[in-house]
Amino acid sequence: MEVIYKFTFEEGSDDMIGLKLVQNATSMYLALSEIREQTRQWYKYGDREAIPVEEIRDTIWDITAEHVDLDKLGG
């Protein structure tokens, strides 16, 4: 079964702005959840030498780009 919700708001209306904020917040939450899980994985290595800063930065950037439309956020 598939359920599709369709909303029609005037551009710039409070309802449209609110809907976009909820969508962005959900995307950011998903990105942060995945970053949290990745951080836990890094900590599991315990005796491993320091993780290169580039690996951390690139991984966080990739996760964020996967979930958040960076063009809309100015990223």
C-alpha cells in the first residue's frame, strides 16, 4: 500500500515555511544520527592510532551531503 500526501501552499506562506523547516530538521536529524553511529564505530577501534582529520572531515561531509540539500543551506 502506498500513501501519498500532497500539500499546496503559496510560496512564502507560513505553512510552506513551516513544512520546509520540518523537512530540513528531519534531514539534519538523520545526518546527525548517522554521524553519531560513525563516531561510535571509530571509538570501537580503541588501540588504533589516531584517525586522520581528513577521514573524519570527509566522512562527516559525505554523510551530511547524503541527507541534507547543501545547496539550499548555502553549503
